Amino acid sequence: MPYNHQEIEKKWQDRWEASGIFHAHDGGEKQKFYCLIEFPYPSGAGLHIGHPRSYTALDVVARKRRHQGYNVLYPIGWDAFGLPTENYAIKHKRKPQEVTLENVATFRRQLQSLGFSFDWSREVNTTDPSYYKWTQWMFLQFFKAGLAYKSKQPINWCLSCKIGLANEEVVNGKCERCGGETEKRDKEQWMIAITKYAERLLEDLDGVDYLEKIKTQQRNWIGKSEGAEIDFVLNVPGQESGKQKVTVFTTRADTIFGATFLVISPEVAKQWIDVGWVAPASVREYVQEALSRAEMERAAEGKEKTGVDTQIVAIHPANGKAIPVWVADYVLGSYGTGAIMAVPQHDERDRAFAEQFRLPIADEPLAAVDEVVEKVGGKKTVKYKLRDWVFSRQRYWGEPIPLVWCEKHQWVAVPDEQLPVVLPEVEKYEPTDTGESPLAAMTDWVNTTCPTCGGPARRETDTMPNWAGSSWYFLRYIDAHNDQAFASRDKLKYWMPVDLYNGGNEHTTLHLLYSRFWNKFLFDQGHVPTSEPYARRHSHGLVLASDGIKMSKSKGNGVDPDEIITQYGADALRMYILFMGPFEEPVPWSLNGLIGVRRFLDKVERYVQAWVPSDHDGLSGAGLLERSLKKISDDIESFKFNTAVSAFMSLFNAIAVSHITREQLKKILVVLGPFAPHLANECWEKIGEGGLVEEQAWPEFDARLLVQDEIEIAVQVNGKARATIQISPNADEAAAKQLALAQEKVQKHLEGREIVQIIYVPGRILNIVIK
RNA sequence: GCCGCGGUGGCGGAAUUGGUAGACGCGCAGGACUCAAAAUCCUGUAUGGGCAACCAUGUGAGGGUUCGAUUCCCUCCCGCGGCACCA
């Protein structure tokens, strides 16, 4: 008979809640352990089957740490601002606030049904005014420090969402959210100067324990290049010669003798035209056309190069030759100086361009970088690919940006005591084609007075991106109900940094980078105690549909967690999702696999039901149980949850026919606790033990039992396994050799041959080399 | 194109510093129990040959190092993720 999971899971969840055992304490004798999962976006679709993968894994770690005597903080909350909720609200003519509360209630119920050991008393919600008050306050710190600035510049505009997107939110020229077309538009946007932190975001990666691939991806994204800026004097037709110059950026100053022409970006050409350059009509046309299209679009049109001769001539600073200056859109306005020296001999792109427009290609005697830079009066410099963060959205469901525009004083911060600037309820949530947020229509709200002079002023109507609230939520968990500060200094000092953070790979260059930056800024301002927020970062792979492709609503290949939990139980889901494959890899869902794990749990339950206390260890191999539990314990540390589960299965296969003592069974149940906490407690109670499994100490493993006095090693003849021998791992070669040569199977292969050599690795192998 | 990761039975996947390849689970086959089915239990299950003992082959392909290679090196093929005209 399968055990009644519905009954026992509810029972233990109620007991845990009543006991308050998962509440973290802000201080005390115990060592702290802050364990964090990326808080979910409470979508209307309910929990995705992939969520439990991350949450279960860290739940296992959190529970183990409690057993080990740590004061564990494992919190949960809701990243609830964002487009899907807003779109849903628009479609169903409902308030996003209400929809959010409903979705949160569903998520909360679902997460609780999985038995996670979250500290629910610290639950946060980014859309709660008491939360976003501090998001706004932090934005103002950026503003006051000069790191938040408004800038009119081409932004990525999604035609369907009617919203400006950050570069990170545009994938292959399409909107990351809806897949719709994007175009470039000039829009006044709030920007945050993350590029000022580029170097530190890069350098400090050396001091944190992240999976190497995460570090690599962040390094590539930041994209540091060391090079030099070199000036070229220009002769512009119709202007006094030698008056103008252009600065190019190059990482290969050593190739300067191969530079046969210069190329400027359309953006730079536009600036020159704006300050009075009378450019040929062909140039004007080209520039106008190029700038009307997004950079993405320009790049997407393939490697076919386009460009126009500007008729300007530059003087090569090293050899004095006159070389032409072209404008071409393969040079980016947003990187370096927007101008390059073209070295076709060396650079593939320059070569393609030179060949297409029949520009000269010169051999290049290479010179030392330092000499060149000095000789031509250049300047060594460093450039990054990282761009500043586009921080405003023209949508309703986000944190209002707490600034006011006054004609006299320009942008003025809303005073702290007036925070939060509460998101007003509006008639219509629909975004507008004018590019303004729906808040702009709320004239009563928009029109206000200037905090500085009391004169008439207007509120900023853009809202923040949903990366804002998630950039600091780990700080709020530390002191979730504080209304004097986002968190108290003492508590921050106690809990930070986060000891272990797990999340999705898709956030590596978004949330993970933003929140590192945000924390560093707060650190510089003296508000948080550590420069890096996360000491250790892991990531999990996707749970794919059973056909190996991504689960999606449109394909209808998803799995409903509620259904699985109702039918097979939370413990089965928890343990299966850990067992299904390596934690970091994407793995297809398999219902049969889950059923197999459930079978195992039933076996455990039956074993405990039938268990009769034994005063001796009846296991065939001494120390088998200790070694299994030690392996599981170690596997948790290295995130090898799949082999930890298989070790449980092997262990039960071994003890099924044996007697074990009460102490042994208790150890098993404690180690099982983090994986299948409901069943472990039920069994604990069944064998007459009091209290909760969670209150027990993690077992100590007897070092003597971990070492086997006799093991099986293979005997090879010429590298092929022919037999095995039972021998002490410390046995000397003579003993091993004697045993091996006595083996009939070995003798058979040695017959008539000469032994040339014997390789013996104690505890591993004995190889007889013959000829 | 560049960066990163990977390729192992019918399937998901195991395999210490190079040391018996295929743990564990799924699936499948046979058997027990049952009037029967489900559930459960037992046995088998890389491939080829053999009743079997056993023999040979085998971790994407080819080469190399080594007593010994899934593991290390070289060349190549394929898949996944990221970046993508970043000078």
C-alpha cells in the first residue's frame, strides 16, 4: 500500500508552522547561513514545474545547515511588478494590484505545499508601497550621486509593448518579452551609470565563488579592451587645413603602419554635420539613412559592407601620408570613439571594406605598441562593451520614479519624508503611442509643487524597470518590516553577504550583474557592509518537456505542479526533481521517472513499518551505511543531488534484507529529512521518536567505519580486467601479487607468456604486463 | 566568426588524482502472487558470437601519450548556451 501523502504532508507542514522552526534569528551564538533563491515572478499561470528545481536544491542545503547547527536564513518573496500582470489586467479590465494579490496567493499556497523551509515571516513583495519606498529611496541615492541622469538617445522601442527596452531586453532585434519588432527611437530616458563600475564589476569577480561559466559570461559582457586613442589631423575641403582632427580607438596600435584609411560611424558624421561640416550630399544621404535604423538592424543585414567617401583626408601621424576618411555603419557610434583607423592587412572587416571599395591595402611593419603610442602622441586607454542601464519604462505597473520637474530647478528629488510616491490608481492602463506612461494622463497626480521652491512642477511619469526591485530584495529580507530604513545596519552586518545564491543562467548578465552593481553602489555610500552581495553563486538547468524541448504554454507540453503533488506527493516531486539529472544541466521531465522515485519512497515507508529494532548491525559490508550517508552528505555540498538520491536507493537496496539498529535508522531518517521531509518525520514518529527530525543534529560519521579493511580490486592482464581479488587497500605488492597469480582466470591468460612487469596501485588495481 | 559547455545502453544518467565503463532510476522481457488485472516481489537486460563457462568489440570520428584513457594531448564532426561588424 502506498502511504497517504496528502494526509502526512499536511500534518507535518502544520507542525512546522506551529513550531516556527524555520524562522531565522537576527543574531545569537550560532553561525549564520544566508541561503537565497531568485524570488519568483508570480505569474497568472501559477508555479512552473521548473521553480521547485532551484528551491528544492537550496532547501536541502538550508535544512542540512540547520541540522549542522547554523542559524539559517532561507527567505521568499515576490518580484511582482512587470508586464505580464499589466497586460493581463488590461485585457480583463482589472487592477494589476488585485491580480497580483491573487497570483501571490496561488504561488504561496503552491510553495507551501512543497514543504520548503522558507522563513515566511520575512515575505516581501516588490509592489508593496512599504517595499518600493526603499527602491525609490535608493534610486534617489543614485540620482544624488550623479549616477542617474536623463539622456535623449536612441533607445530600443518595442512596437507592440509600446515601451523602451534596455539592450539586454532586445534579442536578435526582437522584444525579449513579446517577440515583437523593435525600432530605434529617440527618447528621453533615465539612465544609470553602471559603466562607472565596469572595472570593479570585472575585478571583483576574482574574489567570489561563482561557477566559472558565470564569471566568464559576465567578463565577456563587460567586454574590457585595453588600447589607445590616437589623433589624426584632418584636411576638410572648404576649411582651413590642419585645424580639425579625429580621435580613433585601437587595441592594435602596433599595426598603425598598415592603416590605409579611416572610418567614422554615421553617428560621428552626424555630429560633424551638426557643428558645421558641409558634407557632400552622398554623405548626408548615407548618414540619414543609417541613423534611421537600429544598430541591431544594421548588423543583422549581414556582412555586406556599405559606406561613402567623405572627401576628407587625414594625415597619418606615423608616416605623414594622406589617407582617405570614409563613413560606414560597420563602425559603431556607441563604442570606443566611434572612429577607427582601418588596417585591412590585419583586420578582416577592414579588409572586406577595402576590397569592396578598392581602397589600398598596405603591408605593415609591426612596431611596439608603447613606442607607437608615444611617437604619435596617443593616449593609452581602456574601453568596455558594457553600456549604461536604461532605467525608465513608459508603463503603469512599476515603481514611480520619485522626481519632479521644475522649470527653475530642473529635476528635483522628492524629499525622503514624502516617500513612497505611491502609484496612483488610473482609469486606463493601456500604454500610449506617444511614448508616455499611462500616468501622464493623471493630471491631478502629475501636477505638483517643487520641493525646492514651492512653484508649479510636474512629476516624472515614467516608471522603473522590474529589475529595480530585484536589485536589492536580498537586503530587505534581512529586516523585512523595518519602516525606518531598508534594513538596520546591525542586521545587515550580521547577515551579509549571502552565503549561497542559486538562480537561472538567463539572469547572468541582467539581474545578477545589476544587483552586484546596485550593492556596490550602496556599499560606496556606506549603506551596506560588503562590496559583493553574493559569496557563492550556482545555477540550475531548465526542466524541459518530456520531448526534450522547452515547456511552453503554446505547445501545451507543461506539467502542473499541483497535479503532481496531489497525485504523487511533494516528497516524490522534490526527490525526483533532484534525481532527474545533473543540477546544472537541462533535463527532460519524465512522469515515469517521478513514479519510480515515489516507488522508492513507498519502499522506505514499508521498510520502516516492518522494521524491528536490532541490537546489532546485520549489514553484510561493515560501514556501508556510514559510507552511504557520508557520500550523500558530501554530494549535497557539491550540488550533486542526483547521485545523492541514487545513493539513498542503493542504500535501501542493501538494507532491505538486513537488520539495522535504532541509531542507524535514526541517522538515515535525519539525512533523508532534507530530501523528503514529510516522510522522514512520519517515519521518525512511527518508530517512537519524539520531536521533529529538523531538531536533530546531522550525524557524525565514524572515521573508522568509513575505511574498508577489505575491498575488491581488479586484476588486469595487459590492461584487460580478468579477475578480481579481495584485499586490504593497504596490502603490499607481494601479497596482492600472490593473490592475483593464484586466480585461475589470471593463470589462464598467463599461460606460456612471460611476465614483463607488474603495476600495482594499492586499493585500485593490479596489472600484469606480459609478452 | 568568437567565448563557454557537452556527445556514454532503448531512455535520464553514474564512473575519485587516468585504474573492473554502464551505479541508480525508467523502459522492456520472463517468472511468482491473483479467477483476472493493478500493485508488489524475484530474475534478466551495452553489442556480436555461444546452452553455458567464456571470447571479442564498445564512451561522436581519427590519431597520440601510457602498463592502463569516458578521463590527458592533437586534428576533425555534431549538439546546446552566450556574444555577435565592440576595432
